[in-house]
Amino acid sequence: MICTMDVAAVVLGSIILLSLVALLFQRRPPGGAPVDAGELRALRDQVARLHESMARSSGELRAQLASHGEQTASLTATAGALREVLASPKARGQWGERMADDVLRLAGLVEGVSYVKQRATRHGTVPDVTFLLPGAQVLHMDVKFPVANYVRWIDARTDAERESLRVAFLRDVRARVRELTGRGYVDPAGGTLDYVLLFLPNESIYAFVHEHDPALLDDALRQKVVLCSPLTLYAVLAVVRQAAEAAAIERTSGEVLASLGAFTAEWGRFCESLDKVGRAVDAVERAYGELAGTRRRALERPLARVDELRRTRSSEPSLRVVHD
């Protein structure tokens, strides 16, 4: 393609050059003087500038075409790889698991803490993902989804073939929903929620199902199966996470209330003991007041009388003894 463009550029430049020469000779009057050398030089300069401009334009165009070619090749390789992935059942399962892992990581869930993989139920079935919820409850999710006929529908060339594959794909989806209802993933007596999640790893597939069989989603819900695309799964997980956090807050609030109840009981016993000590202190204070007041005054009165008698005796004249 690039070589063809170079040839076209040369041909175009030659055409322009011949056109300028013809224009120059047309301007000469009949039988006039020959073409001036200055005019020829000006013509050559103009043609050289045109060639330079065309070369720059051709180089830029070649670079753009090369870039577009690389992008087209990359897109073709990606489409081919995606087609190979969708064509292999094992690869489709791995692709669905990888998409689910990405959504779980974006939702902030941690494996082993928020969910576990490939853990068997009491019925012997093994869901792809089991979400761990408060109150020892769980929510199961399956990421295996039948897309073989959807891939064939994309590759179909005739309307009849496309219609046949469309019906077959929707039939496969309904069969998958019925299959999940019999695997024991919905077992409230065993600690599960009332629903199981069926993950569709592609938004286009989810939109196709919704567009071509709108009643399928409602029928699945009636069978306790929730179909989730990557976006709707993220929303469901956000609700599940908020519910878990609310349950944790409720459990913590219960613990706080229980602690508050224990504190109230201890506070009552403390106040009762404090009142006893207060009454004892009041009794000691009254006894002290009685000793410091009434009893002290009662004892001080005899002491005062004795002291008065002692002073009176010391003031009287003593008797002298006369010897014969």
C-alpha cells in the first residue's frame, strides 16, 4: 500500500510540473520571445517546493497508515484470542473465574475472610464461590455459564442460522438455571440464603439475554437464581458487604449494651456499699460530736470544781503550831 502511494505521489508531481509548464507557455503571446531563464528558475523552485511538501505529506501519511496497521493487527489478534477463549469450554470456565475474581477484588472482599472457593456443601455439590455472611450464613455463586451457542451465533452468516442459535442459547441458559436449583445451593435449613448467584462473565451476554428473553430473568428469580453480570455482581456484593457490616455493628451494639447492663449492676452494688460507709461515717461523726461536746463538757465541770477547790485551799492562812 505504501509503495502504491509513493508511485501516486510521483505521478501527481509530474502532472503538476507539466501543468505549470503548459501554463507558462500558454501565457506567451503567439510568435513572442522565448521563455526567460528567470521564469524557468522560478518554475523549477516552485516545483521543488511542491515536491518537498508532497514528500512531507507522504511521510506523515505513511506513518499514520503504519500506526493504523499495527492497531488493526493488534485488534485482530485480540479478537482471535477472545474467539479461541470462547470456543474452549475449559478456557471459558477459567475466563469466567478470572472475571469473578476481578469483581470480588474490586468489591474489597478477601478470600478466606469474606468468601471461600470450591467448598463442598452438605449435599456433596461444590459451588465456585461461597460468601461468608454474619450469623454463620452463606451465599453460593456459580460462574460456569453456557456460551457456546452464543459464540456460534456471533459467527453465523445467515438469518436462519442466527435464529436457530439464538433459540438454542436461550434454551441453554434456562437449562442452566434449572440445573442450579437442583444442586442444593439454596438450603436455608443448612445456613444458606434463599438465593444462589449465577455469574455471566460478559455484559454483552447479559444484555443479549435481557433483550431476547426478558422473562428469563424473572423466571430465574422465581427459582431462587439471580443472574449477575460483572456490574450487577459488584452491586450485589456491595449490598452484601453493607449487610455484613450492619450485622457486625448490631452485634457490637449488643455487646456494648450487655457491658452497660453489667456496669449498671456493679454501679448499684457500689452505691449500696458507699451508702453503708456513709451511714457508718455519719454514726462516727455523731459519736465524735457527742464525745467532743456533751461528754467533754460533763468531764470538764468536775475538773473545774477540783481546780477551784485547789485554788481556794491555797489562798487560806495555814495554822501555826505553838510549843511549850
